[in-house]
Amino acid sequence: MRILLLLVAVLTLVGCGNPTPKVTPNNLPSAIVGAEYNAVINISGGYISEKSISFEITPVNSGLSWSPMISYRNSLGEVQKDIDFHIITVSGTPLKKGIIQIKISGFTYGTMYPGKEFNKTYEIKVD
């Protein structure tokens, strides 16, 4: 009986942990001037909203842009739009050779525990 109680206590503590947000993949693929580019970035480990994420692409006129995943669902006869900032698509057509830098930063919202910050910088080589 004690082992069962100990097991329940351990599983409860592990289940309520506050994971550190993880931004993947580690690197984005290279790009080619004038060719369509598309890459997906995943952020896991907590709730993220539009107000809790910052996305910067340098240079501004690189030809690339970002967007969160948008989906639609039917709920009680009404179509609802869902925006998911956990799945980010970087797409476009690079305009010139060089390096495009993408900086992602933000924080997750906490419930029982405080939220956590995340930061990730990508460099895309454009040939």
C-alpha cells in the first residue's frame, strides 16, 4: 500500500512539472535566391499567445515572412478560427545572397507554476 501511495505521489509531481520551452529544429535549411523557401519551427513546453511571442527577420526586406498555424473548426454550427503560435512557418522567396537572421523570443504562460522564457536565433544562408 505504501508503494502505491509513493508511486501516485511521484507521478503527480512529475505530471505537474513546469517544462522549459523547446524551439526546434536546431538549424533551418539554406535557401537559394529566387527560389521558394519554406521551413517550419515548433515551440513546445507551455501555452503561447500572440502577446507572448516576438519574431524578427533581418534584413527586413529579405523576402521571407513568418506566420503561425491557422486552422478552422466547426463548433455548434459556427466556424471558429484557431491560431497556434506553437507551429510557425517561415516562407517566401529570398531576394539576395547573404545571411538572413531570425530571432524568436517570448514566454509561456504559467498555471500552477510561473511561465518560462525562450530565445532562439536562426541563420539562413542564402546562395
